[in-house]
Amino acid sequence: MKLSYYPGCSLEGTALDYDRSVRDVCRALDIDLLEIPDWNCCGASSAHMTDHEIGMRLPIRNLLLAAEIGCDILVPCAACYQRLKAADKALRTDPGFWDVARFSGDFQIVHISSFLARPEILAAIEARVIRNLADLPIACYYGCLSLRNPRVTDAPRWEMPTTLESIVAAIGARPVAWSHRTECCSGSLTMARPDISEKLVGDIVRAAKRAGATAMVTDCPMCQANVESRQPAVEGVGDMPVFFVTELIEAAMSGTYPSKQQRAHLVPPGVLTGIFSASTMKKEGPA
Amino acid sequence: MDNTCISPDERSEKFLRKLKDRNIDVQACYQCGRCSSGCPVGDFFDINVMEAVRLAAYGQEEKLLNSHTIWLCAACETCATRCPNEIEIAGLMDVLRELALRRGIAPAEPRIPLFHQAMLGSIRSWGRAWEIGMIGNYKIRSGDLMGDMRLGLSMFMKGKLKLLPHSIKAKSEVKEIFAGKGKEYDR
Ligand code: SF4
Ligand code: SF4
């Protein structure tokens, strides 16, 4: 299978480890990723929040580049996903408004966890698990932008998503039922108003703890960075690592949790390291 | 809101037309409060979400542009998702921020637009966001030099912040976008 790949700026910087694990997981599943050549930043939230025209034209340029390849586009970042979807809808409705003669691409924009949760992909992952996650109680955290607004994202279950839960269950973790799965982490407010970030992150982590989780898993680089980085300043939290979903899949499929991946965390990922150092957790490999 | 006394004389017809052009149907609001009750940042707002929608329906541009609310909104889209009338409330916030900047209105939360501008400056220069450059620019312009020093340092030590920017090849296309492509038509 071939997919176009739009990593986005976070995955080149603060979420470099996310990019690494997405590529590794896809390689293991025989999925070819064709990185969109010379892609530009989608504008993240800052562009559309302050300048509509720039906020649309930045992702549009990426879509036009992707249209030349023609494959579906895999997008790991929730914010990029939402911006690309918004641009896609605008282009399909009225290409002329955006100075595009024709836009007929029959490719889809696919967010990573909806892709990985497809039954055939999930089965392929399950078949490759060589060490399962030992019933790790984990809180699946979606945040905002891969789901909302559903008129833009086309998310089928925006209040009650299930993709992350099915993925972590397939690798042997135990998703907990909890309240804050789709709550906002404060997004880009984190730089200018860390106090607001701390409040939202505190609420989220406390909710995950209440439900009995010892770790969180997400598919959004901003959520991962905010929830890990803002914890130390909040009373009573500070020990809840947030994993990228592909990081967990990679660990389960390779049977190891490499130290370079461990080091990328701001909150020590001891719960996962513990599972991988315990020799009793081996599971039969694929037949 | 301490001052809710409003007059039709203050109604901005241009603002209402702008919302119409963007399909933001603030007139459809029946003040049910779902938007306000789900807003994650609502505790910090000076005008709550449903009030902002109603003020917009009354064309009260000035009150909105001077509010903290428009800057504190995190664009999480919870309000617009849950509004029974499918009003594009997050889109309303986008329009208000853009209008405030275009009109040069002193922002009630000055650091937030400085952050956005630092981010956009980075994209304009390189075609991609470059965190160190962006953070440096934001820190100098906002005067918030010490905030998050330790966090920045540990991110740097973990290799999460690139020392040098990655520049795309077609920078001229991005420059064109930032030079106001499309805005010739005043939209
Ligand atoms: S949810 Fe919609 S209808 Fe209800 S108060 Fe908010 S804007 Fe008005
Ligand atoms: S988009 Fe803004 S106003 Fe709407 S719920 Fe989110 S933070 Fe609140």
C-alpha cells in the first residue's frame, strides 16, 4: 500500500519521536509513505486564528502538491489534519475562489488513528505483536482537532471516538473509561498563558488518574507536549507519561522499547519500561 | 459583562455583512447556552461564548474586539460542534481576531497575538515553523524572557528543538501568500 505522507512541523521538531515511530510502524506493515515533496507548514492554529486567507492558502498549497501524487494522505498531526480537511472542503466547493482552475483529486485525507484502526490494519498489527502491553491501564486521549468540528473533520464519532481504544486493546493494553477524552489541552495558549494550560492539563490528568490509568496515549503532538510539559507545575500530578499511539505499537511489534524513545519523554515513561524489562510478558510471535 | 447597555446606533453593518459572507449565522442563536457550558477556557473569559454570539448578532463589534475572550479562545471548536443551530462560533472568533489586528486595536491579551505573529513570521521566512526562532522572537517581543526557561532547556537537551531552520525550496510561493494573495478583493 502507498500513501502520501504529510508530517507537519511538529513532527520535525518537538514531536520528532512521533515521526520516527509513524515511519517505523508503517515500514513494518509494508506501507510505503511518500513524503509530499517540499511541503510547507499548514499554518497550525495561528494562521487561521488571525488571517483567514493565509490560513487557507497554506494548506491548499500542500493539497495541490499531494494531488500530483494522487494517493490518500496520511496525517499524524491532529492540527494539520483539521487544516488540510478545511482546505480540501473549500477547494472542492469553490476552487476558483482560491485561484485553482480545477480540483478533482479523488484522494482522501486520513488521520493516523482512524487509519490504524481499520479492521485489516488492526489485524496486521495484532498478528505482529511479539510482546503485549500486559493489561496496562491507559487513558486514550484525543483532544480536539482530529474530531472537531465534525463538519470539517468528517469524524464519525466526535463525542465518543473509539479508534485509540481499539488500537491499544489490540496490543494488549487496557483502555480505561474516563471523562476527558476529547477535552482541550489549551493548544497554542500554552506559550502566552501557561496558567490556563496548567489548569486544563491538571483537570485532564486528574481525570485519567481517577479512572485508574497509569499512562495516557494520544495521536496529537500538541496534546502530548502540553500534557507532559505542564504537569510539573500542577499539584498532585506530574507522573503521567503520554505516549504516541505509534510509539506503543512499535514497542509491541518489536518487543523492545528503545532508550532513544524513552529519553524523548519529559515525564519518565517508567510504566512502559517496566513492562519491557519484565521477562514474563513474552507472548508467542506470529506463526 | 458589566456593561450590557447597547444601542442600535452602535451596530456595525459591515461586520454583520462579513459574518454573512463567511456563513456564520449568529442570528440563529436562541441562547441555549450549550456553547458556553462546554468551553474549556470559559472560566477565563470576560464575555462568555453565548454572550459573544448575541453581541455579534447585535453587531456590537467594538465590545467584542476589545474583549479578552477573542484572544483566550483556544479554537478547540467545542462550541461550534455542540451548537444545535450549527453556528460557526469558532469561525466567529477567527473573524474577530483578524478584524482586531487589521484595525490595530490594542489587544486585551497582548502576548497572545505576539505569539501568533512570531509563529507566522517563522512560516513566512522558512515555509515551515522553526520553534527556536519562533520562541526567541516571541520572548523578545513579549518581554517574557524567563518564562519556561527550564522547559525550553530540557526540550533542547532531548533534541526536540532544532538548532537550524528547515527552509522549503518554493519560498517565493509562501511569500506570495503572506503578501496578501486573495486580499486584492478585500475579503
Ligand atoms: S449553542 Fe448555539 S444556539 Fe446555543 S447559545 Fe450557543 S450559539 Fe446560541
Ligand atoms: S472554540 Fe473558543 S469559544 Fe469555542 S469552546 Fe473552544 S475555546 Fe471556547
